[in-house]
Amino acid sequence: MIANMSSSQSTAKQRPDAVPSSSLGALYKSSLRVLRHLIYNPMTLVGSLVALLLVVVACFAPWIATHDPLLQNLANALQAPSAAHWFGTDEYGRDIFSRLVYGARVTLYIIALVTIIVGPIGLFIGTVSGYFGGIVDTLFMRITDIFISFPSLVLALAFIAALGPGLEQAVIAIALTSWPPIARLARAETLSLRKADFVVAVELQGASSTRIILRHIVPMCMPSVIVRLTMNMAGIILTAAALGFLGLGAQAPLPEWGAMISTGRRYMLECWWLVAVPGAAIMLVSLAFNLLGDGLRDILDPRSE
């Protein structure tokens, strides 16, 4: 019997899925799980690498760009891709590659600001609505329904018409159209948690509603919200590019991928690179965030184990 007990204890120690004995062990186990998922899921790995590349390019743009993105040289206008200009030049002789690199900063700026605004707003509205229910839930959800009933681009155009064109105004307009799905998701998660045993136990101990929402419900909703925010980034990029294409987003001469497509469409039949290069960048980055969101869903969903 003693031998059997000792062998079972040694087996439990060797099991990779044993419960960690410390927070450091839990972090190590979680890191191994993420790394294992990345290795066995090439699409998630590709999405992660492209998203990381976007961040690196945006951070080190002055060292990566080969020319000044705003410098005009009409003598070099509409040159095809070459050793001097890797992606060619535009109608003002500006280097397309350098403008693409600096445009990554604008794209990352829009993604970061919209995510920072949308995440807390959607999480707050969803958790409060789902936890309290009643008239609070009805009021918040009817407001959410009003925003969801309009296509996001049409609603963003309406806000831009009221706020005026510009990069900051575009960020506000996109944020105002992106929070309803987050609120809906957080509400659904909260409804499944409000009658859970651990929530009832905390309520019986006298915890306030604010403490229950912030300390117990919000952390449980975070994984789903993070996944949704990551997948929303592709839509944010496309909406920002659409506003830039219409001249309502980043204003000239600021390099922005949608605006680059807009100015290059007049020459696209003869100079394909003016539209193809920024269009390919938009497509690649949007696809990368979709792949990254799918991978995060598999990693953060405990049912995927």
C-alpha cells in the first residue's frame, strides 16, 4: 500500500497538468500553453508575427524609412518600384515605402486609442446592465440597439459630419460605433454569472454591487472581451481606411493608408503600385488581427482544452 501511495504521488508530481504550487508556476504553465498553441497553430503564429511587425515598424519608423515621407520631388513623380524607391513614388515624388512605414504609426495610433476607449465603455455598460437588470438593462440595451441598427461606417460618417474631418475626430467616431458589440458580449457573460454560487456567496457576505462587479464579474468577462477587441481591430482598420479614402480621416500630407489609396486611384491604371501597396498592407494587417483573435479565443477558452 505504501508503495502504491508513493508511486501515485510521484506520478502526480510528474503530470504536466498538475495544479501549480505558486503564481510563478502558474505563469510558467500558462506561457507553455500559449507557446504550444502557437507552435501547433501556424495561422495564429502568422497573425501574431504580422501584428508584432506592425508594432515594430511603427516604433522604429524613422530608422526603417529610407526617405522623408513628406518630402516632395516632382522630378521623381510616379516612378516605378526600383532600387532607389522600393515601392515606387507617388504623384508628388514621395517615396511610397517610407509613407507606408509612417502610415503604420497612424494605423496603430487609431487601433490603440479606439481599443482603449471602447473596451472600458463596453465592459462597463454590459456588466452593469447584466448585473442589475430591470429598467437599467432595458435603458442600456435600447441605446445599444439604436447604435447597432446602423451600419458602422454610415454611423461613423454621421459623427464625422458633426465633428468635422481629422484624425482625432475619426478616432472618436470609430469608438462611438464600436462599443455596442462589446457591451452585448459583456452583458451575456454577466447574465450567466449573476446567479453563480461564488457571486451569491459574496453577496451573502455583504459585498457591495460595485465590489462584486469590479472584483468578480469583470475579471470573468475579460477573456471574451479581449478576444472580441482583437477581432474588432480588423474592422477598425477598414473603417479608418474608408474614412481616410473619403478624405474625412487623417488629413494631407499625413501618410495614411486609406488616403494613399484615394490619391493614387487617379493613376492606378498606369501606376498600379500607388493603390496595390497600401491596399495590400490594409488587407494583410486586417487578416492578421482576425487570425490573432481566433488564436486568442482558442487559448483563453477553457473548453478548448
